[in-house]
Amino acid sequence: MTLRSPQILVDLLKSHSVVEFNDIRAALGGASPATVFRYLRQVPYRSSYNYNGRFYTLHEPSRYDHLGLFRHGDIFFSRDGTLKLTVRRVIWESEAGMTQRELQELLHVRVQSFLKALVEEKEIGRERIEGIYHYLHTQLEIQRAQLQHRFSLITEAKEKQAALDDKVIIRVLLTLIRYPGAKSEEVVRHLRGFSPPIILSQVNAVFTRYNIGEKGGPTIF
């Protein structure tokens, strides 16, 4: 009979970056799910916030990046323990608030339902700016600072007009791959949600640089 103790799970989690529930059960000698969770409550661990919490890892503060995330391949863990708490913290810590698209790109999962719940519970604020919802801290002083920073970013983007960087070019070209034959105005609509926004003059500049839409011009498809 396997001698069970929380240390068995600590040793398992230390020796493997990521384990599954059946690995934990096996380490405890085929224990029942209820017994497994009883022992898990006695050790520092986190379950993945994607894959429906299927994976487990040891909770060590040093392993998380500056965003409080730990990644193993396409499996993600958060120091907060749950995705909802992670979404709230990231918004609270952001300099300019966050859009839904920004959060999804950052966390690699859909967050719409969590944003809706957090707004309803008054755990985060929300402000519509140029047709896009921006999610903010609840404290008014911090919220004002976030909004000020966001408006500065938007103003800077507009002032640059057709100024291009690699990120803008890549996003425009990827949109054209996804929507072949899209006009520049359509590309702008498909790219709504990015902040700072990608504006029409930038898209037109990409079209001009690569002769997109011109007869005889090169194709990226």
C-alpha cells in the first residue's frame, strides 16, 4: 500500500513542469478524486487556466513572468489561480486599461464572459472610446490616469498617420490573407479593437508599399 502524504505531490510537481490529474492519482496509489483534492489542498499548486484546468503545476513565484503567467508549450498558468482573477489584475495593473482583443492576445484565451461578469460585479470599470470598450481600474484616480494614457496613445497614433512599423504591416498582411481581396476600408474594419488603432492611412500605406490591389502588382497569396 502506497504511503500517502502531501510531500509525494510536492516531489511529483517539482520533478515535472506539468502533470495531469491521473498522474497525481497514480502518485497517491490510485486514490479517489476526493482524496486527491484533499491532498492537493495541502500543497502549493496551480491548475491551467486553459484546457479546462486539465493540467497542474507547482506554484512557485519565481517561475512566473512579468505578467504573472507561466507557459508550458500552449498550456498557461497564472499566479492568481483563476482566469477571472488574472483578467482583473492585468486590467488593474495596465497603464492604459485593456481592450478585449488586447487581453485575448495577451492571455491566449477568450475573455468576453469574464469581462462581462467583472463589469456587472463592479470589479472593473468600462469606457467606450472611439467605438471600442476599454476596461479599467475601479478606483477613479487610477482610472483617470489610465484614460489619460490611452488618449495619449490614440493621439500619438493619429499624429503619425501613415507611419508604419513591422507590427502594423504584419497585421494588415495577415488580414489580407484571411480576407483575400479586401479593400483598405474593409481591412480597417476587420482590425477594429487594436489599440492604438490601425487607421486607414496606415493601411493605405501598406497597400502602396506592396502594390496591393494594383493591376500586375505582387500578391501575398
